[in-house]
Amino acid sequence: HTSLRPLLVVEILSPSTRRIDLALKRSRYEAAALPACWVVDPDAPEIVAWEWRDGEYVEVGRATGGGALSITQPFAIDLVPERLLD
């Protein structure tokens, strides 16, 4: 039996679950040592990306509005927050 775990988790914030998404869920992802965690705030719009390094999440990128976020792990992608709302 092989245990599978995701390489990436993406949280989309909503007003009713914002605190749970930012605190509780993220701490659970950290406890599971998931390799990457992204949080998307459609109200800003903003994307924040964290990677698991040396036993903790480290912010590796942030973009707001029309700014671009270039990520290489767990795969290479360029994201622009305001384009996610189209």
C-alpha cells in the first residue's frame, strides 16, 4: 500500500471561510509537509505561494492585480491574479 499525497494544494479564500483557510487549513498542510501551498484571494485579487523547506513553509512568491507570479515548483507556471477572474 502506497500513500499518495498531493504535491500542491490551492486554497481559494471566501469571506465565510477566510480564517479557516489561512490558519487552520494551512497549519494542517504544514503538519503533513505538503510540498506547495498557494492561496488565492479573489477579492484583492492576489496569489501567495509557499514551498515546504527545512521543516516549514517559506513564501516564494506573491502577486496582486496585473502583476505576474512565476513559480517553478511543483511545476513551472506563470500566473496573473486578475486573469483568474475572467
